[in-house]
Amino acid sequence: GAQACDGSSARAQSTVWFRRRRRRLPIEGVEAMYLLSGGGGGATVPDQSMEAKQVPQRNMTLEEKASEVKCGIEDEERLYCPYLYDLEYQLAQSYYWSGIFLKDFFFFVCNWHPLLGMLLSHPRHPWKKSERMLTFLVSCSCSMLPAALLVQWGEHNGGHLVSGIVVFICITFPVMLIEIALYWLAVGDIFCKGGTCDMCTWCVACLKTSCFCMSFVISFVLLLLSYLMLGDADPVHLVQPFVMARVQSALTWFPIMFIVPCIGFLPVWCQEKNALPSGFAPV
């Protein structure tokens, strides 16, 4: 069976918006019938590609949002969730969920960390686990070419090992920027759905697929160039800067994504907490 998300107590008092003929209209005191299909990265209805499944859609309540702190996979396919689209939208940008700081930080790490997220991200996160794995492969391939260049540089300077600072500047930091760009590319269609840019959802999804395919091709080319750049150098020497870069990326993610304004967990979590209505207790 399908898993239903219960929120009927909050629906009758809320103003909901729904998409009808590419418009958004406010409806007071009633459920908005939303067309739930697989388009634009939304929920997929198995074996019903020819029939539109209508499901009431609304925003999540604070209690429902707190109950969505989940990691890994779901036992059952979620087909009849009345706040599915809002859930995916919140997963792509919100940090405040349960109101418990450490719990929300753990949930944040599971969803946003480039390594841990491949296994522990929320099952409905718009950055799918398959896309995370592809991003990881692309970032590893992008690390190989500068690592090969650094090995060659070390061979010409007496075979010295490359320092950690040089690896961070030449490999780790640029690759982290590539990973961030691929993330926002992967979730871009979520911000187009249901609004004035709804017509662009299909275009953004196609652009995302094309860019990921191109990234895969570029990764193969970078691996080939890395092998050619090594020349007579021992390929084993490539392991040191490559592994160092991957470890640096996984570890420096924590301080950067914790304290940096606008994107860090601490400032954004506090900002979302202060914006909530008074009286909301952690679940």
C-alpha cells in the first residue's frame, strides 16, 4: 500500500495555492486539487503514466515538517502525500525542521554532505542519490588532472611530496565549487514548479540532464588526460594528492557549511527559527 501523510486538521484553516492552467489561485477553506505526476522531478506514480492522479496539495504544518526528519530510504512508495511538493521544496533549502539544534544539524549533514548524503539523505530529497553518486564521480575525475600535474611538478623538483596547502588551493577548493554548482543544477527545477516560471520546469530538467551527461563525458576526458600527463612518473604517486584532496573536501565541508553567512547551518537555522511564530515547541 501507499503511505498517506495525515494533515487534515491543518488543511481547513489554511490558505492554499494550486496550479490550474498555469496559474496560481488562492482558495479559502478548501483543498486544492493538484495534478500529481512525474514531471519536473516531482512524485512518480508507477504504472499510471497515462492517467493523472489528483491529490490534495498544501503546505506542510510545523508538526508535519518536524516529523519528516528521516534518513536513508522509505519502506513504501509515497503516492498520496498532500504536501509532497512543499516537502521537496523545503528539503532543497530549509535547515530548521524539528527545532532541536543537534537533531537538525545531523539531518542537515545527512542531506547536504557530498559523501554521507549518498546513503543518508532524505528519501524525497530533490538531489537524488543517483545524482549524488554521479556528482562524486565527476568531482573525483576533476581531482585527477590537477593531481597528475602536481605529481609531475614534484618529479621535476626532486620527487618531493605535494604539501597540503598546495593541494587545497589547486584541487580541493575548485572541486568543491564544482560540487556546489552541480547541486544547484540538480535541484533547480524545484524552484520553477507551480509559479510564474512553471513553464520553464521542463527546460530546466532537460538542461540538468544535458549538463550531467556532459559532465560524465568531461570526466572521462579528464581521466584520459591525467594518465597522459603522468608520463614516466609512477602512477602510485598520484594517490597522495588525490586522497588528500578528497579528505580535505570531506572535512573542510563542516566548518564552511556551519558558519558561513547565508549558506551556513548556524546563521540560517537561527534566521528560520526567529521567523517562526512564537509558541512552537520542538518535537
